[in-house]
Amino acid sequence: MTTDLLSKYNVPTPRYTSYPPANYFHEAFHEKEYKKAIIASNETSPTHISFYIHIPFCPQLCYYCGCNSYPMEKKDIVESYVSAIKKEIELVLPLLDKNRKITQIHYGGGTPTAIPLHHLKEINELLLSNFECIDYPEIAIECHPGYLTERHWLQLVEAGFNRCSIGIQDFNTEVLRTANRRPSFLPVEEIFNILRFHRISINLDFIYGLPGQTENSFKETILKAVSLMPDRLVTFSYAHVPWVNKNQLILEKAGLPSSEAKSNMYQQTNSTMTVQGYVPIGLDHFVLPDDPLNIALNNGLLHRNFQGYCTRMTTGQVYAFGVTAISQLSTAYSQNTRSIPQYIESINKGNIPVMRGYLLNSEEQLAREVITTLMCNERLNWSELAQLIKIPIPEIKSRLTYDASKLKEMEEDGIITLSPEEIKVTKKGALYVRNVAAIFDPLMRNGNTLRFSKPV
């Protein structure tokens, strides 16, 4: 990636893991609006259900983390928190149409595997006892391998999980030490043997852009990962947002790789994974050729929600439980309070502790379709989109910030290719798909004062 392109396009831009991004949520959205949105969601698409459970506790806080995480609490607080999650689920379930089916259950954090694992089994049983599932639903959990013994991995199997995302982050122990991340308790090969025996799909997660990482060292990490043949591999770009997490200033002091070095890590990983037979998906995923995500990508049907990438067939509206958890419905987003005591108290009183949210108008719902399609599939076919959302092409363009001159400039820079039928992000431009998506964002029309991370 040339230095000229980096200087031009490596500017703060929304990540677009949702649209609008969470920066736009506001506190004028309350429990009443959330319940109305839940009821309305029964009549809108997607019809399937995704559940998200947020476990905020961490035995040790990693300096790079931008998630909503908290130091591990005492046993009685953890048990009260889990009890509150179950009660919140019981407040929401009566509002949902029981004829809808579960496609996904996902646990994030924090560190979901930090609490006694029998709690997770109980939550799964509560959800699965109330709804039917599609064939082969994804029941997934993010795992910190630094604290899990063989018995713990077997407990996850018993709890019903069929996909484990293992947060390795880097195999270089010095990089992990600087980031305050504990390395895997068991050899990763042993973890693979346990999970493979029980036919559990395995994701390996990594972060590039941390202090101490070089192009060569990160390549060694990726080659070791590939030798294990995970079902999916994810390489997240470290997002430096010290205004969100002050611990990131420690990493800044330790010395972060330059944007150019990060870009080279990205390009090198992409090349290495491709040579090893994996297919790049979106910004940060790599999968095997027969993976449903690759099949969906080839058909222009790759999608994503807060659970991550999925197919349009398996995606669901997301109903989220726990502190800071964000529900992602067809017409609204709703986020719970950050305070664990306040969350528990509110739930015990029979109230969902909504902290903030966002109602999408029709223009924003349209922008979400366009931006999500582009971000996931790295192409935008106007005819396919018009057919999917039942809106004529001229109307789509007129309602969004379609700017032919900006797109033409990106084509001249080699970021995209243009034709009357399609916009396609090039291999060189994949790192800057966020910049392309921003062209269609009405909320960026007149600029704004919100803070975003850089693409690289």
C-alpha cells in the first residue's frame, strides 16, 4: 500500500459494524421505545432471532481492549448478575412471536468463560426451551484460553456450544505481556484436539497493530495458526481509542507500529492466508472455500450483525442481554446501562435498564442496507439491491449521499472499479472499504464532531 494512499484515506471513519454506529445513540431512547421496537420486530425482516449475552467480567484487563469489560467480581455478585440476565430474558420473551426461530446465540464480553460455566449452560437451556431453531444454529462463545483447563473446554461442549472463538491475539508471549494478556493455559494443539473430537467449529482471533509486533513476527504467528487449520481465522486491526479506554495510553507509551507497518501486516496476512487456501471475507475474516460465508460472498448474500459475519439466510434481529448489551432490531438499537449494580437493581424491579438507543428513519434503514451490503460483499450491484429492498435504483441514489465525482476519484486511485451496474472494491482498496461506505452515509453528509478510529 503506497504512502500516498495511506495519507489520503487513513482518516477517522466509522467502522460500520452497525449503521448508524453506536456513537450516534442517545439517552432520549428509553425502555418504552425499546419494548415497542421489540413488538414491531415480529412483523419485520429478518424474521429469525439472534440472542446475545454479555458477560462483562475479566480476570485481567487487557490494555488494548475497547469492549465493555470490568474486573472480576466476587462470587455473590456474579451469581446475582447471572440471575438478572435470566430475569431480563424472561421480561423480553413474552414480547416475541414464538413461531420465530433461533439462528444464533452468542456470548461476548468481557470474558464469558471467566464465570462458572454451568451458568452458561443454564442460560442456553432457557433460550432453547422457548423457541425452535433452524437446522444447524450457531451457538458460539468467545473464549480466553489463558484460564481454561481441559475440564473447562469439556464443560463448554456440555453447555451446547458448537463454535468457539479462541482469543489468541498473538503467539508471541512478549507482545502479550506488553498488552497485559495471559497466554493460553493449554497448548493450543491440545485445545484443538479436544474441540475437534466433539466436532466443535473453531475460530482463532488475532490483533495486529500492538506494540512489539513486526511484519515478520506477525507472519510467524499467522503461519503457526494456519498449521492448526482453524475453520475460520480473524485478524482484527487494533483500534486506538484512548478516549474510550485510557489503558490504551500504556500501549501508546510502549510504542505502537506505524500505519504503514500495520498496512503491511494486513497485506502480508491476506497474501499468506490466500496461499494457504483460505478466502478473505470482509475486512478481517478468512475462511475455507466450502464455508457458508464464502458461498454467500460468491452469491452477494454475505451479511453481518453484532454477532459478526453471517449469511442472509441465518442472520437474525439481535436481542441482547446484560450490561451495555446492544439489541439490533429492524427499526431500532437499544443499549443497556453500564453499571452492574444498577443493572441488577433495575431488573429485580421488573424493568429493562435501557441507557440509550436509536430509532432509524426510513432513509437510515436504506443506508444501512447499502452500507452493510458494500461492507460485507465488497461490491454493490444496483439491480440486485433494488430487487432485494424493492426500491428503484434512481430512488436509492437520490435518497443517499451518492456522489459520482467522489466515486470516480476513488476509481482513479485504484480503490474501486465502476460500471453502470456495479461498484466493486479492489484488492488494493479492501483496507479502505469504510471510506467507500462513508460516501453513502447521510449522517456524514455535512461532517460531524464524533470521534472514530482510523482504518489502519
